[in-house]
Amino acid sequence: MLMNRAKALKILELLEKKYPNANIMLARDKFQLLIATVLSAQTADKQTIKVAKKLFQKYGTPEKLAGASLKKIESTIKEIGLYKIKAKRIKSIAKTINEHYNGKVPASMEELLKLPGVGRKTANIVLGKGFGKQEGIAIDTHAFRISRRLGLSKGKTALAVERDLMELLPKEKWTRFTDMLILHGRSICKAQKPKCEECFLNELCEWKNG
Ligand code: SF4
């Protein structure tokens, strides 16, 4: 059974108090945001931003990235994990946007999910931060782990957790919620050793109290 809404809203309130400026932006331009988000999979944001900056200095538009050779893209992003797969993916995304969307990132979930290698997490980030549209909640590793620990969801997949959070939280907070959980996961609710004794959510947390 889902946690009750009042408790979820209390958690939201406390997170907002603790992380009032949570707004993780990998890039401002919509296309660059999409590509940087794809690059960020299993990579720290600091490293993603560094590599993305290098990439966008050379190939910052769909046209330029689509026209670059795979070898050149690979050598530009080789400092990040899974760079070969990511190089192929971002070139293919750029090509699709260039050829089918007139060089513009599509603004709907349905169209974004058709792009090669783009899943709901990436689409939610692009829609939320690039277009200001709240269509879902991006579930990354922090959001997944912490939502389950808190008892906001018992879902076993990112999609199930996302659905539960969407039922519990006001729509206008969806994009920010992920960012706050990321900050909380980096500083307190770490994957290996969560610092429950110093956590401002410990009275409400099922993991700690369970
Ligand atoms: S009490 Fe512990 S498990 Fe719960 S949110 Fe805080 S750090 Fe994470």
C-alpha cells in the first residue's frame, strides 16, 4: 500500500526546506541538455559537465553532431564510462533530430521516447528542465533508492516508483523532487552507509524505523 499523501507532503516540505535551491542543470540549451543527460548515465555530474562542454565546443548542434564521425565523437568523450555506446547513441539521436524534427528537440514524451536510447528518465529531465513541462518524475539511482527507503513506494522498477510518486506529489514539484533526492542521496542517504542518525527525515522514514 502507498504511503499516505499527508506524510509524503511532509517529506516534500522538509526536503524543500533543506534543499531550497535544488536545480541540477547539465546544460541550458535543449539539445545539449538531452545529449548531456544521455552522457550522464553512470557518470558523476562533474565529469559529465566537463566532457559535455568539450563535446559542445566542437559539436553543439544536431547538425554538427550528426555530421561528426563516430571516431571523433568517441575520442572527444572517451573520459566517461561506456563512451563507445554513448558516442553511437548521441550521434544517432542527433541524426534523428536533424532529419526528422527539423533540428529541434521534440517536446512530447511520446516523441522523445522514440529517439534512440532515450528512456523515461531522460525524457522527464528534458521535458521538465528544457520545456518546463511536468509529465513525469525522473527516477535515477538516488530517486529510486530513497523513495523506497522512505516508504514512498515499494515499486521494484523505476516505472513503478515513478507512478507511485506521481500519485503522491503535486505535479508542479515533480522535476524539483528528483533534484532534491539526488542532493539528499549524495550527502546523507548514501547507497552504502546512509547517515540516518543525522537525517532530518528519520522520523518519517520507513527504512530507518523498519
Ligand atoms: S533516515 Fe536514513 S534511510 Fe531514511 S532517508 Fe534518512 S538517511 Fe535515508
